Amino acid sequence: MTELDTLKENMISEDHEVRLEACKELVDYPIDAIDILINTFTDKNPLVRFQAAKSLASIGQDSIKPLISALKSDNILVQKYVILALKDIGDDTVAKELINALGSEDFAIRKFAAKALGEMEVKSAVDPIIELLTDDDWGVRTSATKALGDIKDKKAIDPIKKARRAATGDKDFKKVANKALKKIDPKPKKKKAKSKK
């Protein structure tokens, strides 16, 4: 029995710690590991699912195509962890797929994709993320606002201000909007310009 066979067996162990360790070690067998790890996105333990995403991210380029295919899954849990793994790989192909995911019918996926694009600071995602500022879901609007703050593109300033005005009585959203605006344009207050002599 090879080490890979042992790892495959460990992946179906009742003990989540054993499955977690197997996820980490599967990185040494990238070609065989990708499908096994993607299938682990439905594991009942969130730590195991998270580790599977991390392992796929460290396998890198080779796991992009299979992950993108898995993004088309009907399982929201699978999509969520696919986005997590793709974000950590973070190349241009990935950004395009995540921008497409912003249009998902599921609010959790829109939220996750916006967050990921913000953390990756993808400039080309600014316009589609701005569209999410009027999303029906509060979590999506908040994620979009935070993401725009992370990307720091000045063209997001007015749309964020508009969303902030529209959120009457929503103190939490206003806080998020203010934070994002500060990140984009941190106007230093009362700082005297040093005169050059």
C-alpha cells in the first residue's frame, strides 16, 4: 500500500483530525490530490474543508482549471470553498472567474466573490462590485463596500456615498461605508505642508 493509498483511506476516516492531516499531506501528490481535495469541500467539518482549500491553493496553477469547473457546482458549500482556494492562488484567470461569480443567483456566492476580489485588489472588478452596492442582500452590499475599500479605486467614492445615503437608519452599513471611504481617500487632517526651502 503506497503512502497515497494511506492518505486516501485517511480522507474517509471518522476522525476529522486524521482527515485534516491527510489534506495537508496530499499537497505532495498534486496530480492525484486535486479531485480528492475538491470533493472534500462537502466534508462535514469546516476545518477540513478550509484545509482542503488551502492545500489546493498551495498546489497552485494545476488546480485552477478543476476549481473553475467546480465553481459551476450546484452546491453552495463547494462554490464557497472554491472561491477561497482561487483567491489564494490569485492569478488573472482566477480574477475573471470570480468577477463572473459576482452575478451568481446565490447571495452567499456574490458576497464571497466580492470579498475575494477585494482582498486580491482586482481593479477590473470595481464596476461589477459597484453594481452590488444596491444588492437586495445586506451582507452582499457590506462585502461589496469593504471590497471597494480594499481595492482603493477613487471611482468607487461616489457610488459608496450614494449607498451610504440610501442606507437610512442603518448605522452598521454607514460605519462600513465610512471605513471604505477612508481607505480609498485617507485625507490627512490638519497636516501642514512642509515648505521646501
